[in-house]
Amino acid sequence: MVDYETLMQEHDMLVVLATRLAGSVEPTGPTPLPAIAARDALSDALIHHLHTEDSMIYPLLIGGNDASAAAAAHDVVTEFKDLIGDWTDYMATWPARRIETEWPAFTAVTLDLMRRLTGRVRRENELLYPLALAAAHIPLRAKQAS
């Protein structure tokens, strides 16, 4: 079972990686190699994290006894339902060679995706994780081995 503290640490790391990727596509000129490295680092962390949330946290909130928590989780799922699929498409659609030849388009797509990702992180930090913690769907911290 995942815990609140771990989820928040993962979110902190995702924000750092997303900021690094967004910064690597600033319109100061093409910098494909740093962008590709930043994208790949974010992808490794993001896929695992989104899978954990989408398969564990959201079903617990939506299926729980708190109607307002269920509605909030449903709203966030609806708002960000395409994020994991869009990320997978982004990774498949933008190989290194295409990034190099279509830098302005890659920049636009990347910045939009980073805006959506950081929006999801913010909504989860401010709304969903506290609801999951309050409803005892997730513990505050991982259990210590005895």
C-alpha cells in the first residue's frame, strides 16, 4: 500500500523533473539533447506514479463512503483522464530525430503537457491526497519494519 508521505515525495520529484523538461524547451533555441534526457527521466518516474494513483488511490476515493470525496476524485479523473494516454502518445510521437527537426512543435506540445501534469499534481496535493488520508485510504507514513 502506498502512503501519503511517499506520494508527496514522488510529486515533489515529478515537479522538479517537469520543470527541468519545461526549462529545456524554452524558446532560446533548440536544445534537443537536454530536452530528451529530461523527458526520459520524467517518463520513468511518471508512468509508475500515474499507475499507482489510477489503480489504487482513485478507486478507493470513488468507491468510498464519502460522497464529496468520491465526487472530487471523479472530477479529477474526468479532468485528467487522458493524461497517461497522452503521455504515452507523446513519448511515441516524439523520437529524438523528430524533436530535432520539429523543435517549435515539440516545444509547444511539451509545455502544454507540463502545464497539465503540474495541474494534476497541484489538485492531488491540495484536494485528493488529504481526502484519501482523512478517509484512511492511505496511511500517513509507510510502516516501519520491526
